[in-house]
Amino acid sequence: MEYTAYIASIRENIDLLVDAAEEAGLAAPVPTCPGWTVDDLLVHVASELYARVVKTRSTDRPDVSWFTASPPPGDRYQRARDHGNDLADALAATPENTPVWTFAGPGTTMFWARRGAHEMLIHRCDAEIANSSLSPIDADLAADGIDEFFDLAQRRIARSMTGDGETLHFHCTDRDVEYLATLSPNGLVVRREHAKGDVAVRAPASALLLLLWNRLPYDSVDLEVYGDRALLERWPEISRI
């Protein structure tokens, strides 16, 4: 996807997120984030880390305080909305190939545009699910989100996703995106290909993205599941990023 499309997605989804949060109310539970209320979700979304990294244009890892800083005081809803737009503004003012620190080390601001877009999208879904009002997800954005999920998984949790060679095949039905995930004794091995797995899941990109991020139950009617359903049932336990 293009840099400008990610920025537009951040703006769109922060507005949808806050609108749903306001309708649900701060005390409403967020079923997709066990133990969280809408208030907790808004505090999380209002983190300034992404925008601060983009604004500094530094390739050095930020101080640990940047990761743990509490959001400034103020109206919960407006603060979250302001943060989303602040991130979008910072990205719009910075060329996409600007060198900057990322979770994977030195990279470019394109990383933060993509990460920010998918962060806002998934948490928009959290807020809407808390409000019982999940709206459609753009299929192109969802397909890109599937790619980004596996990029993150290989960097952050691959070593803990172990097994005895079990395989899961994830197949988008509306976009050309397929992955074979193998749970090896040494961790997760991912290949972007069509291949037979011990369990296969076919679904539109939007449903598959929500499944990967544990926002959709494995027994959802939106999924076609073939093979070892018990293996798919394990996915939420081993795949949390």
C-alpha cells in the first residue's frame, strides 16, 4: 500500500474508534482484550510513542521511558482522537523513506505509517466490538495487515511458537494472500505460499486478519476450516503479540 493510504487509514480509523468508544462508554468491557474496559483501550491508543519516534527522525532506540509514559491528562476520547491525528500529521510531514528507528532496528518512516495504520484498525475493531457494531474492513488494508502480522510474529514471538512440525494454512478468498505457518521445535517458520496444512482456514482477508489477531473466534461462521480444528483452537494461546 502507498504511504498516503496508510496515513488516510489512520485518520479514518481513529475517528471510527473514538466514535464507537463514546457510544459504548468508558466502563464497557472490551471482549477482545480480556480484562480491559473502553477506558483502558483509549489510554493505550493515546500512547505518544509512534508520533514521537517519527518526529525525532532518530535512528537510535528511544529511552525506555517513551514506552512506559502515561498519556497526558484530559478528556479520554479527545486525547485518543488527537493522538491519532498527531501521528498522521507527523507522518504527512515526513518523507516515507526518512531513516528512523523501528521495532526491527533502523528503518524508515514507512514502517510507522504501516504499523500505525494497522494498530488503529485493530483497536477500532476492539472499540466497535465493545459497542456491538463492527463495521467493514477494507480488503486491501486487511490483506496488507495479514502480511504485517506475520512480519511482526517472526520478529517478536517466533521463538516461543514451538511445536512438532504442525502446519496451519491461512488462505484469503478475496485477495492473493496465503501463508503456511509451521510450528517447529525451534519456533515459527512462515512461508507465503499455497501448501497443504494440518489445518486450513479459508476466509475473506478481513476475517482472516481478525482471526490472526485473536479478534475472531476460530469457530466463526466467517471461516471455512478444514482438518485439525484442535490445532487452530491453540492459535490464541501461542500467537499473542
